[in-house]
Amino acid sequence: MPTGRWATRLLLTLAAAAAALPLRHPLPAITDFPEHAATIATVHDALFGGPLDGWYRLDPVHTQYWLMAVVGALLSPLVGGAAPALTLLLVAAVVGTALGLARLLHALGLDERLALVAVALVWTRPMTLGFVPFLLATPLVLLALAEVGAAGRTRGGLVVALGLGTFLLNLASVAWLGVGALAVAVGREAGAGPRRELPARLFRRLWGVALLAVPLAGWWAFSDVTNVDASRFAVSMRGQWWSPLRLAREAPGWLLDRWHGDEDRWWLGALGVGLVVLALPLGPREGAAGRRPALLLAAVTAALCLALPFERGWLWGLSARFLPLAVTLLGVALPSRRGPVRVAGLALVAASAAGVTRLADDRVAAAQAELRGAELVRGLASSARVLQLSFDEGSAVTLDAATPHLVAYHRAWNHGANEPSFVDLPQSVVRYREGKAPYLRPWPWEFAPDGYDNALEGPHYDAVLVRGAGASFPPAGGAPGPRWQLLREAPGWRLFVRASGP
């Protein structure tokens, strides 16, 4: 690798690592972070023996959604637990996405410095909501697309491995890999030789991706997602699509508008100006045959934002999660001129990345006070099962609630069971052992805390973590079911333990 390329990738690595600095805070302001950490802890105990093995079992046959948890479980003893392991995986996703995009740009003969756009778009909604498997799959897809679009011989075996890793992380990313690989291959081969040879040339580039049809067929046949047990999880699976107008209206919230206040919108505007400057037709033209596949890839990624349903059953945000990737790919595909204008555009993108990172770090630090309720469960017995009732999911810091799953830290820290949990979802690799499942109201019961029934639900729990105040907890005197007493509290939070009852 030439010295200049080494320097570019080193600077990208440092910039991406800096963008991940807000993850250093003890309690990340990421909605699903606690539950993903709890899943890692559960898989660790199942593989190596631990208290959670008495509560849960693994079910890898009926879901493909387990690679993140297994890798995290292998890491957790080395880094001090499930939460630090998950943090390390997120840092790897951030850095890997920037370097994977640089590798794709190199394969297409484009300017690798443009991968800085991915650094500016780290703190988007997929990150703050905690779509961790999707984030981890992104660098794998980019690396696979780089192989498909390489000027030389495509290493199909590597594409197979990367595609299989993507399959074991996130199925929406498999859809992106499929249409993206086709776009890159067509962009590379169309007009590159005799038309009669086009199918053979496309096959040489795409056979590694095509082999994903085998595990996908197995998933379709055996997955609990396509064969939902209606007696356990009866929800409508009718898809709901967004219109282009709604997508445009919601776009800022899926990009950098993630915190209360206006500063994040200013940085989003600055990034937009930087991308426009990069695309200006000023300066010497840069000849690159790889621009056509890059543009096609950006187009099909943007199309997924409308082609996929936004919501289907309990699966949510399927389409809009691709919006940051579509903006990133458009930002690296449109620039066609070198010179001072490109340098100015890159400077604006770099300034946006720095501003967004500083803002995210400030906001995550401010959110620690709201997230302090997690500390109330620290040190509880692993034999205890803890319920969380969120009567208040509001935040003065984040636009999405960051507190609904904080009780999952009981599983990540203390290796005890918790509800609500991702264990209830059909795609979960973790299931309750026979006789260990609590009484659960129909999904999505976690969003209806006032429906808590002390007589039916109370006997299954040893402690209840409460945010805000609700009519259903603590139960009124004389109500059937166990009695509860306050053990600990923090601003906005209370932890009750069972004082009497079965």
C-alpha cells in the first residue's frame, strides 16, 4: 500500500475512534444497549457456565440472530464483562465502517478521503437507538461490496464469509448486500466488454453473494420470525411503508438531529453544505470508472428507504435505518473534481464530525443523571428476577427514550433474570428454560405499565424498578398479590423489593 494510502487510513482510524469517544461514559445513552449487553451475558453463561444458565437456554436453530452475542460472550471475560464487550463491539463497528468504506472507494478507484463522511454520520438514530447487529453488519457489507467491485479478480470465498457474517447479524443488511452487490457488479461490467459475455462476468462477481440463498432458505423454513407461534406472540405482520414525503419529513431525526436543542441541526446543516461543496463541478475532472457503480450503489441504498416496510409486526425501523448509509454513499459517489474545492468540502465534513462528536459527548454526559436508576439494581442477587415499569419515558437530553431497558443491567451485571426483555421476541437466540418464564401480558406489554396486575404478575418477581409514578404500582393496600417495600431510590427512580406474598 502506498504511503499516502497508509496515512489516509491511519487518519480515518483516528477520526473514527474519536467519534466513538462518547461511548466511554459508564451508561451509554443508547436505548437498546442494556438489553444487548444482557444477551451477551446470557450467552456467556450458557457457553461457559454461570447463574443465567439456570434461567435461560440457547436456541440458535430457529434464529440467525446470534453472531453479535457469541462474539461478545467470548470477549466479555477479557474486557471485564458484557457491557464493556458491547462497547468494544460498537467501537469496532464505527472504525470498521469508516475503513470498510475506504476499502470500497479504493476498489472503485475513488478518493478514500471521502470516507470521512461516514465519521460525521456516526451519531445517527441507528446508533442512539442501539441497532447493534445492523451497525456491526455495515462494515462487513462494505468489505463484501469492495470485493465485488474490485478491478481485479473477485475473491468469492471472502465474499461468502462476509455475507455469512452479515446473515448471522442482521437480515435487513443481507437485503442491502444483495441489491448493492448487483448494482456494483452491473456498474462495473456494463459496457466493459461484449454484451453476450455480460452474464458470465456478472456471475464471476456475484456467485459469492448468490450462495446466501442457501442459509436464507433455511431461515425461511425454520425461523421463529416466519413461523410465529401465535399462541405466544400474536401480532399482525402486515407491513407499513413510508411515503417519500414522510421519509423527507423524518430524515433529520434519522440523521444527526438526535438531542434536545438546536445545535445538532446546525451541525447537520454544516455537513449538508460540505457535501454540496464536494459535489460542485469545480476544479480538474477526476476520471474514475468506479463512479458509475458508486452512484448505482447509492441509488439502490436510497431506494431501500422506501422499498422496505418501515414496520412489520414487532420489527421496526426496517427502512429508515438505511437513510444515513444512503446519504454517506451519495456523499462519496457524487464528487468528481479534485482541487481546493474538494479540500474545502472535506474540511467542512471534518468540522461537522468534530462538532457532532463533541455534542454527543456532552449530551451522553448529561444523560448520566437520568440513567442513574440502573445503579439501583447493582448488587442484587442472581437468584432474583426484576421487573421494570416505566411510567415516564421522557428525557431532557435525548429525543428517543434511553431508559426503557435499564433493568437489563441486572442481567448484565448480576446475572439475574429481568423483564421486559428481548427474550420475548421471536428472533431472540435466548429462551427461558422450562418453567422459568414469568406471566406476560400480550406484546407490547412493556409499553403499558398501568396494565400491571399485581395478582398475576407480582408473584413472578423479587424486585420492581420503577421510573415515574403510576396508579398500578405500588399496589394499593388490600390489593391481591405480594406486598412491596421501597429499598432504594434515585431522582425519578425507585426500587421495590417483595416484602410478603408468594
